[in-house]
Amino acid sequence: MHSRLGMLFILFSFFAAIKLNAQNLPDSTIKKIDSLFIKSDTKNTPGYAIGIIRNDSLIYAKGYGIANLEYDKPITPETIFHMASLSKQFTAFSIVLLAQQGKLNLDDDVRKYLSWFPDLKEKITIRNLLNHTSGIRDQWQLLAISGTRLDDVITQDQIIKILSNQRALNFKPGEQYSYSNSGFTMLAEIVKSVTGKTLRQFTDSAIFKPLGMNNTYFHDDYTEIVKDRSYSYDRIDSTHFSNAILSYSVAGATSLFTNINDMSKWIMNFYDHKVGDQKDIDALTQKGRLNNGKEINYALGISVDTYKGWKQFSHSGGDAGYRTYIAVFPDLKMGVTVFSNVGDGSPWEKTYSIANLFINDTAKSKVEVKPEKSDSSNAILKDSMRFKNYAGDYISEEGVRFTFKMENQKMYWKPYGQTFLLMKGDKDTFSMVTDHTVKFIFSNGSGNNTVDQYWPDNKRSLTKYIADTTQPDSQLRVYTGTYYCPELDCKYGIAVKDHHLVLTNNKYNDAKLTQAGPDHLFSDYWWIDHLMILRNTKKEITGFEVNSGRIMHLKFNKID
């Protein structure tokens, strides 16, 4: 009886504290916050949970909309949400704590702890995994290409198996930043290798229990019953929704379950340390650096930059219909976090709309920055006929398509539906009139027009192609056949159907393919939207590479 009364007293005190803190906000501020969620604050729609943290208090916490549409259960600050990629900072902090204990070093080769990962003749460090600079292909896209739908049941062992069969990287470790969920699954396995505990077990004892995050854990068993959880939805129209299925039994890159009340304690730990110390937070938030010395904004499972002149630590998350965001402003001892259970939710936008009610610009952020002078008169080409051949459509190995167009003696660059005026530099070099750091160098070698695009610390090469319209079936049949990927042990077919090329697979509906020149095929499937045709010295097709999103140079061999 005394135990029960004590628990009731604790609960009463907790909710009274939230109510008291909320009352400290002006009514006008509360109305502005609530107005951001007015469309979701109904009994018929999924919605949001929000938390505003100042110093050592959760000063405002509220739910809007419904956690479970089938049972009309409302969202509250206690509602459990799937965090998606917000999970990564907890995986990273686990690694930081183990490094502090001397049980590993961030510059260790991952194969020291993961003997199952193949030797790809490159040293991949734990730090590479944490910074997304490893070059390891992304697990979700690999699974999708192999025929596993993201709403299928997906297990940790399944991901490990697919990563253990990799035969190449997207790029040399440290050369680029490319977001890879695979790296954080591997980090979870490193925690297990070092400690003998699963990531769920380790974080529970090392992070969540000490912080009092008693409703937080890595949900590594999709069959587990979770009280007070939200379910995720996709929008059909303004009043109708469908279930967005999530059946993950994985941990590391995703799958953290928590609520607003618990997440507020994690936010406070960035500036009022209960687990770890400032040295550990500094390690967690140390920005990554590429091999060329360029610093990137991604640190260890969290992004580090400024907002309105104030330092900020932030990250977003998205799986199925869950959308999440966290922003911490350590110098202000403040944070905002927003969770949503509908696919078109906008926690990022809501987070900063809330933050704007509390944060003013610093003096530095108000310093006037003079824009670079735009002199379009330098764009007029006196010998425009010489450069006319450079106009046209270009494509890169990774499937990036640009168009260059000549009009009224001026050259224009047309990427992604936009148009930018170019000015001529030395020889065959052009640059953007509004940003001289973006340059294009054209050349005409071996009968092919090419252009190299340069921008700060990066480069890509593109080749000119003639966009194909309609072709007779006899020409299309050159591409037909069965293509096999030994890394994923899966097959795709290319066939002619209704005078068009289509991509076929046992798990997916046929997808129409469009051509960009003879060697590039595009589909509407996000996981395999660009195929680069491979040929032998006789120009015969021998296979294709998937160069698409977070996958590069994944080879399929033509087997018939």
C-alpha cells in the first residue's frame, strides 16, 4: 500500500511539474505553439508529440492527434514512438563510452571486431562508420534490390548476412560522405563483440537506466508487445489513412523506442551531464573530416552546425510513417523535439517554428554578407558557334543528368528543373555567374563530348548523349536477358513489352525503363532507378551496374 501511494505521489508530482512549467509560458506563446498543430489536433488523424526543454525542465509537452486510429487512442507525452535515425546518436554514444573505458579505439579497423565483414583491401575504421565516410553500401537499398520489401520482416542477422557478402565499396574510405545505415548496424555488432551484450542490453544499463529513461529501449524484436505505442500511417487524402507497416527486428541504425518525457532527459544530458562527461559529449559531437582535410557537419551519429548563430546538435529520422526530429542548443541549455506518426509529417519544420519563439539571432549572425557580384555581361560569347557543339544532354556514371543550352550567345546550365547562366573562363572553362566556385570544363576527346563539373572539394564527369525516343523492337531486344548479382544472389530480367523495355523481378511488378543514350536505363523504383550498361571490347552487353542513390558499382552479370 505504501509503495502504491508513493508511486502515485511521484506521478502526481511529475505531471504537476509539467503543468507548472507550461503555465510559466505566456498564453500567447502556448497559442502560437498549438496553432502549428491545429490540423493534426483532431480525433480522426495521426499527429505529433512535442517537447520543449529549458535548463533542467521539460517546460512544455503535449500530444496532438491519434496514436492508434483503430482504437481512437490519443497521443500524449507518454506515447511511445519509433525514432528511426534519431537512434544513431545512442549507438554512437555507446561507442564513445566504450572508447573512454579503453575497450576500443575509434581509429581501429572494424574487422578487428567483426571477423565476418569481408576484407575489401581497404582499412575501414570505426570512425568511418560513425561519420558515414566508410563507403559501405546502404543496407536498406541492398535489401530492396535483393527482393526484400521494407515492410517485410527484417532481422539483424539478415542484414549481417547481406553485408558479409559485399565485394566492393562505393568509394575509398574517407574520400566522401555518404549516409550509410549499414555502418550503424555494424556499430551495434561492435558493441556486442566488445561487451558480450546486445546494443539493447548495453544501452539499457549504460545510458537509459542512469538517465531515468525508463520507457526507452532498442526494439529488436518486432513481435514484442509495447504498451502506449503509436502506430504509423500514410496519408491517402485529407481524411483517410493507411497503415504504414514496420516490422524491423534490428538495432543500431534505427529502432529506438521512446517518448517525449524520456527524450527530454537525453537532451538535458548534452549540457547537464548525468551519463558521461563533457569530454564524452565533445567526442560525440566532433565533426568528421575527409581524407583531403575537409570538415563535414556530421559528427558521431548527430549533425553539428549553428542555428541563428547558436551551436546546435540535431538529427532527423524517418521509417515507414514515423517522422522525428531533435535539435539541441547546448549554449542556451535548450532543446526541442518533435515526433510524428504520419508519413507526410514535418517535424523538422515544426521544431524550428517552435525554436523561433524562444531563440533570437546572435550579433554575429546579423553581420551583413555581401553577395558575390553577378556580371552577366561576361556571359556573352563572341565566338558562340565554336561552343555550340557543347550544348546538349550529359550524364554521369551515377546517373546525374544535366542539360547545357545555348541561347542568344549565352550558355545556360539546366540541372534538376532549374536554369543558371554561365560565364566563360580560360579556354573551354565555364562557371556559374552567381557562384564562381562551380565550374565546368568541356572537352572533345575520342569523338565524345565530355564535361567535368567542379565545386568545392568535389568533382564529377559527364558524357554527352543523344536522348532516345522510340526504337524498333529489334534494337530494344539487344538489352533483353537475365542479369544476376552474385553479391546479393538475386536476378532481374530486361524484356520488351508493348514496344518498351521493362525491368522484371519475381518480387516486384514490372517497371518501365527509359533510356538516356545507349548505356543508361532508368526506372521509377527508388532502389534501382539507374542502370549503367556494361559492354565488352566488341560492344556486346555483358551486364549492368546499379549506380543509384547510396549504391554504386553493384554489378549484375548477363547470364542469358
